[in-house]
Amino acid sequence: MPELPEVEVVRRGLDRFVTGRTIESAQVLHPRAARRHSAGSADLQSRLAGRTIVTVSRRGKYLWFALDGRESALVAHLGMSGQLLVQPGVASDETHLRARFIFTDRGRELRFVDQRTFGGIALDPLVSDGSGGSVPVTVAHIARDPLDPEFDDALWVRRLRGKTTGLKRALLDQTLISGIGNIYADEALWRARLHWAQPTDELAAPKARVLLTEVRAVMNEALAQGGTSFDALYVNVNGESGYFDRSLAAYGQQDRPCSRCGRPIVREAFMNRSSFRCPHCQRAPRNPRT
DNA sequence: GATCGGCCCTGCCCGC
DNA sequence: TGCGGGCAGGGCCGAT
């Protein structure tokens, strides 16, 4: 379940292995993997052949490979179970191999593996990000992430408090702040002692700033440990898992004692998924919003 | 326009 | 043993 720290770990690995290399051929092996490329798999394959990767960038959970000329980029989203692996060409195909990129130097190839096919790849034009950089057009609507130096804390606090929704829903809204998924939302809320149904328009600005500080703290700690992994679904480009799941305080900790107060963590239904919190440290608001 | 619920998809796990 | 249902969840889309 890759969120920002996991995607950043992958980006760093890819930057090392694929920057400066020229794609000889791209093979899309499952049509759903290229569903976001409107012209289809064959078009994607033909447009990538002969192109050189010049940088590997990230915003939130989106990754992109800028191509020579810097007018277009190969965009990748890992969804829930996507992996970008750098593998020797002789390695046997993974069960859920969805796309393969072979380079002209005939060194290790890049593979997109995705069990649940929520992820995907597409070729996109690059447009200005408004700060001298560029971003793929389909990523332009995604907000900057909290580890982005250009992230505007004060603007986020204003926009958050201008919403009339629940706090966790707002944390998961990638147009408000990107890179946060279910795991880090629960962890940051636990650290900030806030309930997921806290109405955003009733959240005091200082508390919002505390929450943002905790979001950054938990993400930086996870990044330092190579990300979170619960199973084999999240791995870096070498197929290795991170260690941060051993440091989780709320997510997945149902019935275990809260490390602050000792009361059991509860699991609650939220947006067709689960939310974990300490019932003592994270009290329900008077007017909960889902 | 903003908010919110439902759907896509596959494999694992549990209960019957 | 085998089957069916529930669950995991990011992003998109349609309904309100």
C-alpha cells in the first residue's frame, strides 16, 4: 500500500537506475495497466521507443519519468499493489507483470508489476507547475505534498478550515494535500490526538498546524526506515520491504494497547475501509463528520 | 461548486 | 477439502 514515503523510496531507486538511459522497447502486457493512456497500449509502446529518461520526479503518490526534450513524461501510479522493479533481463517474469521496459544498453530492465491493477502508466505532456518546474498534465490537479519545499502551510490551513467535511477525509483529498493514504492519515491523527470525524471548519488553526507537523514527522520517520510494508505488496526497486510497520501506533493495531494511555485501539468503518484510533486520546467530536 | 458514496480489481483469509 | 463472502484501498465518476 504505497503512500508518499514508499513512493519516494521507489523514486530514489529509479533515479539511480534509469536516469540517462534510453528505452529501446516498451511492452504493455495488460491493457488495464495503460488505461489512463487514452490512445491505448500500442500507441504508448510506440511513443516510448527511442526516448531517453532525463529525470525521475514525484508529487504525492504519482511518479513520472521526464523524457528527452522535457515536453512529455511517462507517468506511473502504483495504486494499491504496484511495484516498479529493476531486474536482470534473464529473471523470470513476475506473476503480475504488467509492463516491461528494455533499454538500449541492455542492462537491467524496468518492470511494472501490479497484482490488483489499481495502478497504471501513461504518457503525458508536461505543463508548468507555476514555480519554474513542470508537471504532467494529469498530475496538475494534485496538490503539492507535505515534503515539497514549495508546500504552503498557511494556505493549506486556510483551505482545510474552509472545507465542511471530516478531518480524515480532508487528509485523503489529494487536491488539498497529496501523498497521504489510510495508514499515514491514521498515524498523524493519533499523534495529533485528533479524531477522524473532527469537522474541518471547527478545527482551530493551531491544531491544524500541529497536525501538519505530525504528518511530516511520521512521513520522515517512515522514509528513514524505507517505508511501511505489511506484506510483499510494497517493495523498493530491488524487491526489498521497509520496516516502518513495526513503528505504527494506530493503523492495524486493533485491540492492542495504545502506547500513550494503554487503552485498546479500536477499528471503525470509514469510507468503505477501516480507521484505527485510540478512544481515549482521540475523543469523538460533538458534531462528527464523515 | 462542494460533498459523499460506490465502484474498479485480485488475492488472501476465514467461516461454513 | 472446497466454496463463498468479506476485506484491503487510491482515484475517479456520478448522484445529491
